[in-house]
Amino acid sequence: MNFRYLGRTGLQVSDICLGTMQFLWTTDEANSFAVLDAFFDAGGTFIDTADVYSRWAEGLQGGEAETIIGQWFARRRNRAEVVLATKVRGRMWAGPNGEGLSRAHILRAVEDSLRRLQTDYIDLYQTHAPDPNTPIDETLRALDDLVHQGKVRYIGCSNYNGYQLMEATLTARHAGRHEFVSLQPHYSLVERDNYETNTLPVVRQFGLGVIPYSPLGRGFLTGKYRRGQPPPDSQRLNSVRRLLTDRNFDLLDKLEAMAKARGLTSGQMALGWLLTKPHISAVIIGANTPAQLADSLGASGLTLSAEEMQALDTLSAPEK
């Protein structure tokens, strides 16, 4: 496993980050533990979750993924060897303060996460999305207090656009508070436009570490979906349907040909494209089984050539 610094910090993380949204949603408890074991045994150290995972699924309340990770820590006794990231914002209890980024919500939510995770600190605590109803200064003040208390070591954000990221950074600097050190954007070969045109300039200016989620285009870049064939049943099919275009299938054909020439899979090439981009600290991958995980782990340390990057950049360039 290869390691990179998280943005401008001195914290090193594995360049493959294990996402855990699937735990008890699309995979069961036994496979969740097996995936965590396989990731750690392969040298992976960076695990990402969120308190809300996976509240939207029938029969789940939220907090299930954190609970699985906490139980795994208790079994493996390896908490100190893992860089643990989780998120706050989503609805976790009833009432007007059950969601959002108010001080009231954050201070209760972090205690709930720490209890479920069976730890006394979180390495990277991230706001899951902006909260337009809470002043950014209130959110940053609460997060800054958590850092000073030792409950959180670094703070980051997810799904912020360029303006929101700029506002948060400048607000923190003006007040002398801890800044976001990382950003989780939705970014892949088939979803480039929003991050590259809107947020990347701010990332570049402030040196944030970028941790893309859905780097395989919700499975499209693995070849799961085929031109002219009925798509397989999937809990994410509705979100993938708009990607099933001739243009994207042409990209997939090229990606697969390039991967074959290097003895790789298309998914590994897609992850390699991201890992070759500047500012990327790690890519977040999910897996329902250790076998699925193994393919993504094969992309660790992968760097594409200038010719490969140019070809893929041209084929996947956002349409004007």
C-alpha cells in the first residue's frame, strides 16, 4: 500500500481509503468485518464513514457503519494504526436540532459517533454537506473546540462548492481557528465538471487534500454496465442511468483497451487516473466482499503516463 500526505498536513494516509456506506446496507455483518480485515491486512490505514450511514435503508436507523467499525476496533485492537474519518450533518434524531451543522447538533453528534466507534478521538471529522441555515462561523467554532478538546485531530468537508470552501477557509483564518484540511468531492472520469470548474481553483489555492468519492462512477467504470444490454438490478441504478450514454461507453471502451495493454482492469485504470491528478490524497472505494476490494487495492501507487492521461482527459472532457 502506498501513502500520501493529507493536503498540507503532516498526516499520512493510504492512497486507497475504505468507504463503509455499504455496511449493513448492501452487505451483511460478516462481510463487513471481512472487508475491514482484508483492507487492514493489505496495509490500508484510511477508513471513511459517516454517522448517517445508512439511515435511508429500510430497517436501519443510522449509525450502523460506525457501530461495525467500533466493534472491529474492539476485536482487532488496532485503533492507533488507523486514520479514522467520519462525518456530521445528516438527521440522526427527531426534533429541530436532529440535523445540520449547528453547535448544538455537532456537540451531541460527535459524542454519539465516539461511542459507536468505541474510540476517544476522530482523526478527520468532516461536515457532510453545507448547512445554509447555520452561519459558517458557528460551525467552525464548534469544530475548533473539538480539536482543542482532543476529540478531533483534523477537520474537513464534503460536497462544498468553490464559494463555500473559500468562505469557510477565510472565515477560519480571520478568526484564528482550525481550517478544513480536506475536501470530499464527487469526482471521477464520468463526473468531472463540477469539481474541476468550480472547486479545484480553491483547492489549489489553499492546498487542501482531495478524497474523491464514487471514483468508479457508481460502478460504471468497472464495466458493470454494457452498451445495448439491460442494466443489472442495482440499488443505485437510478443514479447511474444518466451515465449510460454512447459518449461514456466510448470512454469505457478506450479505458478497457488501455487497461488490457497494462494488465490491469478498467476500474484500476480509472482509479489510477485520479491518483495521477494533483491534490488527490486518496480515493474512496467501497466493497461488499474482500474479492471486490482486491481489485481496487491493485490501484494503490498507480501512476498513468502523460499519453494515457491526455487520452482519457480528452475522451472524458466535460461537454461545453
